Amino acid sequence: MAGHQRERVIQDQVHQNQFLRKQYLQELCMQKLYMEYHVNPLERLHDTLGVYPPLT
């Protein structure tokens, strides 16, 4: 028999707030993982002057 997860019953507002804060921080962390990116230094980018930095 497969174990079924029950919904978590939170007994008071203090624990409710702690649970929601934890969920919020986890979602914020995941959102940052998907939003942060960096420019590849080896890729040539379009420059307004038409001059590209030398690749080393």
C-alpha cells in the first residue's frame, strides 16, 4: 500500500507564520536561482562602437 501524505495541520498562528516564512524563503531562493545569470566572457557581444575586446 502506498503511503498517502496528509495535509499538514498547523495548530496556531505562530507555527502558521513560521511555516509560511519558511515556504516564502524557499520560493525566493528558487526564484533567484532561475533569475541570476552572467554574461559569458568568451562570447563576443555587440558593441555600440563596433569594437570587440580581444579574446585571450
